[in-house]
Amino acid sequence: MYVIKSTDKMKAIMGEYFRSLESGSKKVAWCTSVGPAELLRSFGFEVYFPENHGALLGATRTAMDVIPEAIKSGYSGHVCSYTTADIGSYLRGDTPLKKHYGMKGHPKPDLIAYNTNQCREVQDWFYFFANEFNCPIVGITPPRYIEEVTQNEVNLVVDQFKAMIPVCEMVSGQKFSEDNFKETVRLSKEATLLWQKVLKTSTAMNAPISFFDGTIHMGPIVVLRGTQIAKDYYTELLAELEDNVKNNRGFLPQARTRIFWEGMPIWGKLRMLSDLFASNGAAVVASTYCSSWVFDKFDENDPWNSTARAYTEIFINRGEKAKMKMLSEWFNEYHIDGIIYHDSKTCFNNSNAKFGMPQRLKSLTGVPALVIEGDLCDLRFFSEGQSITKIETFIEQLEENKVEQ
Ligand code: SF4
């Protein structure tokens, strides 16, 4: 059986990271998953990411138990289920962080920071906790859905980043240090470029890491970017995967088709979906989701402009033309036969199947598309039987297309 050996190391790193949040040795800043983590770390904060907790609630299928608590307190069951699961988990005083990492509960924030580059939902979500903990909160609100990011947008975001400094200084008790900031940006850049190389190992025809593996191994690039720990982890993982490519070891050597996954993972069904694709000879080799933590514009010699640009030009914050260009390039690079769009019920922002893009992208690239409905955490919106039928039929059609070609 194919296994990625570095998985044990990754689990140990994530365990240490979570326990460090409660150790009391550092102040804790909460941050959105593509928020200004480098700036926060430069002040010595340990950084906690509530979306990562949302994913954990989804993956452990405990989200369904706690979402009703958030609904009872006034949150719609149709808004982001990371938000409702995380708030519900807090209200109920129950979190998988206790069972899986021995923590007492949600780590307490000293500062909360968000960036609406991904969605406005994070603002509402984080304000709930700022009120709850009576905690200072800072926000970045960049222009949204941009085709080409110009210096005007970058300047605006740089100003907003810099406006965070007095609050960070007050809460951390540390003066801003440009050298510290440059150093965290350097470490973050090195880790993110390694992560990019990790993902690109699956351009090999016998791909060594699937989208489903990627959703697990992305943990350190989300929560520990800007640290030596993340850089060391991806150095090790990359070496293992490159060795596997060299020795023709992959997760599905008998793959007959190669699939691109677009949109959010369905966290509570990762294993089921991974097995479904494998049993149908389809390798899911790439995704927009895992690529969302590739910030290849980071430059420690120009830390303000480069981080503002990298965080503003992420896939989710782009206009349709820019998204289609990025997807077309990924299709070529990963030799994609078909794309599956996960049209997530509670994440409008990271669902690209609502305004006709699948049809337009198919006309442009010739790559067939399938849309499945589901959700990141709330499995009420996912019909397993119907999705299996749709996916199996789609894979059959892709195989027939290949035979005819
Ligand atoms: S991008 Fe989607 S899943 Fe992520 S926080 Fe925003 S609404 Fe929730």
C-alpha cells in the first residue's frame, strides 16, 4: 500500500503547534487563513487560525453536532459552515482540540486579525469572538474580485497593513521590527515555495500526492508559515515525494484519468471520495484549494509590497478571466482530463460553478466539467448516493473520450 511516510512527522508538528497555543509562553493572535500571519509573527505572537478549527470540526464530523448551537443564537444555517461550526463549538464548550490535542478548548485570543480577501464572512465571524473575549480586532479589507492587481490596490493594502502596527505593538508589548518582519517573510516564502514544489510533484504521470493527501499535508503551510518548522517539514516531504517520482511510486499507478478538484473540500467525506476515485481508476492530482497557500510573490527585500500583493492576488479574490487563465495553465501542467467543481452550499465565495464558468472554461480548454453539490462541513447539503452516481458516470465519459481521441 502506498503511504506518505512524512505523515507521522506532520501529525507530531501539528500536535506541538496546538499545545503551544495554550502554553502561555507567547501572546496569541487569531488570524484568517490567508491573513497577515507574517506581520503578526514578527511581533512574537503565536498565531491561531479558526478556519483550521472549522476544517477539523468538518473532518471529525463533529460540525453537525455543534452547528445547531450557532443557529439557535441567530446565525443562518446557510452561511459559511466553518463560521457556524466554530461558533457553535465555542458556545457548546466542545471541540475536537480536546480529544485530539489534549487542549482545554479554543485558545484565548490576545488579538484578532482578519483579511476579507477571501470573503466578508470572516469579518462577522471574528467580530463575534472579539465581542465574546473583549479583545482588540484589526481588519484588512482589500478590493475584491480583481482581474489584474495593480500598484494602486497594493498601496491600499500596504496602508492597511501598516495601520495594524500600533495595535500589534500595544498588545504584544514589542516595537515593530522591520528585520523581524523581513525574516518571517523570508521563512514564509521559503516554505510556500517548497509547498508549491510538493504540489507540482503530481505533474508526474504516476503522481505521488493526491488532492486528498494535500488537504492533510497543507496543515503546516496554513498554521506555521513564517517559521523554520514549516520550512523544515516541506523540505522533508518534498525529498520523499521527489524520491517517489524518481522510483515511479505513486498513489494510483493504474490511474486511467486525471482529475482537477475545484472549490472547498468536503471535509467529512474525504476518505469516501478518495476511495471512490481510486476504485474508478481516477487520480485527483490537483486543486485550487491546496494551491491557495502558494504565495510565490513574497520577497523579504520588499516585505510590505510583496505580502500585500501576494495576499490580494489569491485565486479566490480574482475576476473570472484571471481564474480561467490560472485553471487553464493548471490543466496543461497537470495533464488534466476533467474538472470537478464542488458547488458548496455555504461557501458562495469559493464556489465557481454558479455563474456559468464551467461551460465557458470547457469551451476555452475542451476539458469536460462536472458540478457536484455539497458543503465543506454541513453534510445535510451533500447527497452521497447522487454524487457517487454523477462522479462514476463522469469518469466513464472521460475514459470514453480518451479512447475516441
Ligand atoms: S471562504 Fe468560504 S469557507 Fe472560507 S471562511 Fe469564507 S465563507 Fe467560510
